[in-house]
Amino acid sequence: MASTTSASLANLLRAGGRVPTRRKRILHPGSVGMLVGGLAVIVGSLLPWVITPVGTLSGTAGPGLWTLCGGFIAVAGALFPRRWFAIIHALVAGGTVALVAGWQLVRLVQVSAATDAWGQAMPGIGLVLVSGGAVVLLATAVRLLRTPAVVEGG
């Protein structure tokens, strides 16, 4: 009996008087989807959004700065271990990015129709990547909403 007590006391003293606690989670179930979607949006915001015969138009020359901010919001939500925080970040970032990308696609169609230059201005890889990232973010938000919250027991 004495050896058991002295062994546990020795372990406690070796640990500096601290009792080992359970590690907190850094990631949540939607972290991977939010990281993939957020990084796709960030990279796509920096790439060309419109390809014309004369050259390309970069996303950062206009609304790509808004999508760049949305991508960073998504990455921040992926790295914070709270479920509702992640859902809100995924919905806000994904919805905003989808709205901006859709607006740019509609604007591209309007300009092509007004100038009767169909096929001269095409969506670039950046606009496609941003749109795909928005879809991933929104799908992750829906998945997080549909899955029940996990309660950690002590």
C-alpha cells in the first residue's frame, strides 16, 4: 500500500505538480472541407478571372479582393474548434464568394451579349476555382448542420 502511494506521489512530483489533462481538439469534423474550400478560394482569387484575345483580367483588379477575404474567413473558421463558429464561417464565406462569383459570371454574359462578342471573353481558371471553393464551403456548412454535435464526456 505504501509503495503504491509513494509511486503516485513520485509521478505527481515528476510532473511538476500538474495533473495531466485531456487534450483539447483543434480541428472539427468540417475542418478539412473548410481548409480545402478556403484555400481554393484564396488561390483562385489571385489567378486570372477573365480570358480575352487581348489578355487576361486578374481577380485582384476588382471583386477578387472580396473573395480573398472570404477565403481567409473560411480558413479561420476551419482552425477554430467550435462547431457553430465553423458553420457560420462556412456559410458567410461560401455565400459571399458564391454571390460574387455568380455576379461576375452574369456580368460576363451581359458584356458578351451587349457587344455581340460571344466566345471572345471566357471565364478564367481563377473564377472557376473560386466558384468550386464556394461550392465546397457551402457543402461543408450543410454537412455540419446535418450531423449531430459530438459531446465529449469526461
